[in-house]
Amino acid sequence: MQYVTPIGVGILYALVMSLIREPHRRRFNAIMVAGAGAAYLSGGGLGGWELAFTAVATYVAYRGLESWTFVGIGWLLHTAWDIVHYLKGHPILTFDHNSSLSCAICDPVIALWCFRGGPSPRELLRGNLGRPAVSDK
């Protein structure tokens, strides 16, 4: 369950986010990436590297305001940062030692959805599985 539940959370996230109409869906998700990029600031245990990662994540999130590709990149960057914290830093939730690992499993699911253009379930059912549902500008 430790590995299955985060995948379900990622799928649930995509389903809930798909209820937001475009272009607000992409922009809202860019804001979510910015928030995720700052998740470890108050005690991630990696000192100045926390600030450096937050700066990179903020830039990627800004670019994500107009690009699903950058939103997906942001989630993959956060995945890498989760793995670093799982191995060397402090967990994202201090009361759950494996929370960073769970986040590292969940985030790529969200990234895949973003790389597809953040499609709604309806767009997926229409057969747009081979190309992005919404193109980047």
C-alpha cells in the first residue's frame, strides 16, 4: 500500500484538477508547483540548498503559467527533491518518515498528466490519448 496509495493520490489530484476549466487549470497547477517547490523551506534540513531549489521551482512555475510542459517539469523536479530528502534530508511531513518517498511516487503521476496537457476525463475519453489535449503557447 505504501507504493499504491501515492499513485491513487496522483490520479485523484488529476481528476479533481480537471474540473477546473482551461486556461485556469494550467495556471492553477503552476501555482501548485510553486507551492510544492517551497514545501521544505521550514525545515527540510538541507540549508541553503532549500532556497536554491525554491528559486528554481519558482522560475519553472512562472514558465508553467503558460506551458503545461513546464508544469510537468516542475513536478519532476519536485520528485527529485523528494528523493533527496528521503535519502539525506528531513521528510516533508515530520510525523511520517516515508512521506517524502510517497510524494516522490505521487508527483510523476501528476507530471504525466501535465505532459499530456492536463486533459479532463472527457478529453481522455474522446480518444486524445496520443497527443496533448491542450497545446502550449
